Amino acid sequence: MANIGFIGAGNMGTAIMKGISTSSLGNEINLFAFDPCTDKVKSLSQYNVSACDSEKEIMDKCNYVFLAVKPQIIEGVLETIASYTKKDTVIISIAAGISDEFISKKTISDAKVILVMPNTPLLLGEGASALSRNERVTDEEFEIVLNIFKICGKAVVIPKDKMKEIIAINGSSPAFIYLFAKGFIDYAVSVGIDKSAAEGLFTQSLIGSAKMITDSGNTIDELIKMVSSPGGTTLAGLDRLYEGNLTNVVMNCCESCTKRAYELSK
């Protein structure tokens, strides 16, 4: 059985551990966790997660170690685990913007590193995760980690030199989508429509529209045309979105997100 440890037991780390424990992988994996907040780790006992008292204990017991911490503190964590990192330890980082080169520099030069950009819908088993690895990770090792994220939603392998660019597409995009949704729901309330009714209709529209993109066989441009009757209400609304250069705004949003990822990596 593989021993998999988590340094950090926040929302994302907890979601991954829950996903492992409640799937068929739960019979093949021993889970361990350490977090300075001991109450977080204690609450994970329901998912058969064994509590550890330190980063060292995690590194000693586990051959796969998830760094489920924020980018702002990962440097300190890496410095702490550096002397305990072995050549066969597979380090899995979910910290935005952090490269495998940075992790190797702070631990051991030939560290095995897998980079993952998950997103918060993983908490509901509906995550979208992008993964890459450095050349020292074997196919078998990578497959174990890839399967973990597949059971928590959708997982896609991308080149590691695109891990910063992908953040806007799946890591941060839920926040952008929520803000977009807020505009529609706020409008509904402003014209006297019940908020819960508006939320129900708009969120189902999001789900249905996503399924149309993935399952209909039509391009996005074709799907837009399908909704847009000549001289109708949809075109009237689309005209305002085109006037506001919505797609350019989205591109600028993604570029700012990527720029910040590169800043965090320095």
C-alpha cells in the first residue's frame, strides 16, 4: 500500500483526502496528515487519516507528500522538509505559481515533483485539476497521483511550462464565474424576482450550458448562434456585451492572473 501524507489540512487538502478515503483507492492507500492546527487533523479521523505531529513524521512515513499549503508560506515548508526529503519521495504541490525547479532548489536537487492546479469544486467531487511532472517522476508514480484527481472530478495532463497560465482557466475561474453569476442574480432581485428562484434557474443554466459545450458537438460560436434569434432578446443583450468587449475583459483578467502567478514564483 502507498503511504500518502499531507502537509496542510485546509479545504483543498481535506477535499483530496476525503476523495481518496471514500473511493476504491481508500483500500490501497494509507493517509497521514500534519497541520499546525491540530483540530483540523483530528476532524479527519472519520476519513481514516492518521494524525502526525510534525512535517518530519510525514516525510519519514510517506513516499508521496502533498504540500497543501498556500504559495505565500510554501518556501518555509520546503526549508523545513529539505533535510528529510529522500530521492524516492514524490512531492506533490498544489500551490499556485510554484515551479518544480523552485521546489528542487529548496529541497534536494533531484527531487521528484508533481505540480497540480486543482479548484474548489473539488470539495464536491466536481473538481477540474491540471497536472504536470518533472522528468524524475516515473509513469507509475504519476499514474497514482493522476488517479487521485480523477476520482475528485476531471484531471488533465498539461506541459509543466503552462502550469502558471492554466491557473486562470481552472484554478481561479470559479471566482470569475461566481462574479458573473452575481450580476445576473442581482439583476433578477432588482426587478422583483425571488432570489432563490433566480439562483436555481441561472445555476441550472450554467450546468446545462457547460453540458452543451462538452456534449452537443457544436462549437461555442455555433452554440451562441443557436440561442440568438434575429432581432430577438438575446441579440439585444449580446450587443451590449460586445460593446463592453467582454471577451477582451476576460483575456485581461486571465493575463493579470498569470502575471501574479509569475510574481509568486520568484
